[in-house]
Amino acid sequence: MMTLEERESATSDEPAANRGKGVFYVHTLGCQMNVHDSERIAGVLEADGYVPATQQQIEDQDLDLIVLNTCAVRENAAERMYGTVGHWNFNKKRNPNAQFAVGGCMAQLDRERICEKAPWVSAVFGTKNIGDLPVLLDQNRISGKPEVKVVDDLKVFPSDLPVDRANKVSNWVSISVGCNNTCTFCIVPTTRGKEHDRRPGDVLAEVQRCVEQGAKEVTLLGQNVNSYGYGIGDRFAFSKLLRACGNIEGLERVRFTSPHPAAFTDDVIEAMAETPNIMHQLHFPLQSGSDRILRAMRRSYRTQKFMTILDKIRAAMPDAQISTDIIVGFPGETEEDFQATLDIVKRARFASAFTFIYSPRPGTPAAAMEQVPHEVAQDRLERLLAVQEQITTENLASFEGKDVEVMVTGVSGRKDDATHRVTGRERTGQLVHIGVPEGFDMPQIGDFVTATVTHAARHNLIADPDLSLGQTYSVRH
């Protein structure tokens, strides 16, 4: 696979002989799992001789292959997919030899419709068929028609496939795929299948390889990451895995997403609190503050249990930053149910929330229930956002004057530019933009910068330290 330096040195006017089997670009819709799957798609293509596109090639549409990795969780993601695929038809007319592939959850769910609506698509592959993509593309060159492979059973764990990681210092590592829950609103068990866990030794070996290749941070991924090991009867497997990550030399930070409240046990809280490189950041999906709606959603917890766990987390880790997911307008939701959600949000004081209007997904039980009018759901969403925005603003303001340690993941501006900054996340996950004081060299990606937060913006923190005022700025490589 190409190194970052090799990619940057590539140009859009390369002779055809240097384009391998073709220049490709992967466009990703959806969650972190999809982002990591796209890294596997890129790795598989590069191993087969394809060349990743430079930014210039993407802008110029100088591409031989475009892969769309799709999401099916909400209706707007499906609409975006068909809009994007439709736009490709214009590119196909301009470049008849170009190939287009559709993968991910919508491909798993809607493969026949994709081929019917977009016969110019070269390949359609499911969430469990990433490794088959090169063969499908080869077959399409011969047949001239969409080649489809979508299976329901997992044959090869995606993490056994080659990978081209988009971020060299912060890596994703899957510990499981699929989901055993039966939430009435969710399509994931259909698109991803039943939960399959990787062996702990395989997970830790991949984490070790990540560190050896330059990663300083890993995020452990699973649809229900903290139910890891339940299939083999080990309810302590996830906390053991967290503690084992603490023994990997050179691994500075470990995060994970997303846990399920019903499986968030005391041993996981203890492992987070007691393992120095486990970050005190947590995405903890509430979905609704109404017990009646949680029951209708088939969520296996109620608000009292949710808040009890939240209190335990904050008692063990007072600095923990906790985000959540909330759905408004779920079928049957009344104003009273919505007020219960607002009450929980005010009590929980989440650092941030991903809020959504309920979107019916075909084949799920909730899609057949009586729907809440869109205008009612939209009004509730706006009221919820107003409450959460205020809490987020107050939470970010609490960082002002504090020193934070930020792992640099981006550099903007030039050294002679008054606005030059570095960007990254502090230990609990807040995004921080840091101004480099005069006389200091620009930190590089992967460096750790400790700086004083000077003010809070709407959704991030700004650290423009004035050393003459005794504010902090230091760099650790």
C-alpha cells in the first residue's frame, strides 16, 4: 500500500502505466464502522493493484473507479445514496470506461433496486463482501452489467483484510461486527447480521501493529462494544480487553464506541477509571427519556437504570465527557413523553447530543406503527436542540482557563501566518484549536500539545495562550 508521502507526491497527470489497475476514490456515508470499512475497501483495492486518488484527482474527477460505501440507518442517508449514484451517470457518459461500485448497508439491504435504478453501476457488494470487490470489478469489465455479491453469513472477519488507514496516528480497531439486539427502529441487525466477536488475542495483536506503525491512539469499534464476549459467556471480556490495552507500550490513548446502556457494568467503569490510557470519553445512547417509548423501542433499560449508571461513571471519573443519541417523534410519542426526554437531558447534562427525527426503515417493526406528524417531530427537535445547545455552551465554558493536553491531528496555516494553528482533541474528546505562540516551531501531527484554553467557541475550544500572562504552552513528541 502507498505511504502518505507517496500519495502526496502522486499527480493527476501520471502516465497510464503508473495508475495500476486504475485510480480509485472511496466516498463514505454513515457511522464510524463505515469509515473503518472504507479503510478496508481501500486496502483491498490497493492490494489488487489499484492506486488511491490524490486530492487533485478527486477535484478533477480524474478517476477510474469510485466506490460509495453506504448507510441505511436513516432515510436521508438512502436518499443521498441514490442522488450520488444518479450523479455518477453523468461521469459515466464523460468517461465510459470508469467503474462505479456500491457497498455497505444499503447494498446489503437494497441490492436489486440499486441495479434496477442504476444499471451503469459496475458492482454491488454487501457489508460481508468487501474482499470480493476486485473480482466483481474484473467480472464487470467482461460482462458489462452490474455484478452483485451480497451474503448474509460472515465468512471472513473484515479486520483480516488489508487496510489503508486514513489517519496514521489515530486508528480504528473493530472488536466485533453485527448486533444481537432487536430495537424496533433499527435496521442494523438486518444489514450487519448477528454479533460476531473477534478473539481478544487478535484484537490486541492488531492494536500492537497499529502502534508499531505509528499510531498513538486507537478507538475500539463495535455495534454494541461493551457486550463483547457475551457470546462465549464471559461478561468481563470487555473490561479485560480495556485493561490489556493499558499494557501496550507506546499506546497513549484508547477510546471506544458505542456501548449499550444495558450492558454497561461496574467492571467497565472501574477499568476506564483505573487504566491510565483509557480516555474518559463516552458515547452513551439514551434514545428517549420516556420509559413508555423505551419499551416501544425495545430498549432493554429504563431511565432510572440509565441515570444510575451515569451517576456511577461521573463518581468514578468526574472529568468524563458524555455524549448521547436521541430520537424524537418515535411512533406514538406524546408531548408528555417528549417532556420526559427534556427532563432527562437537563438532568444528564450531556456534553453533546446527536439528535434525530425518527426515520421509518422498511422491514422494522416501528415502521408499521402509527407515525408522529413530521411538523410535530420537527418542533420537538428544535426545542430539544435549544436545551442541549445551552448545556453544551455551559460545558465548554467550564474549560476556560484550564490546561488541556491535545494530540495534534491537523495543522492549518503557515508559520508566518498570524492565524496558524494546530488542531486535535484533548483527553476527554473535546475538539481544540491551538494558536502556536511566536518563537515556537509548528507542532507536527502526532505531537502532544499542552495549552491553556483561552475561550470556548460554539462547538470547540480555542487555546491561544499568552505566555506573558503565565498561561501554558508545551509540546511533547
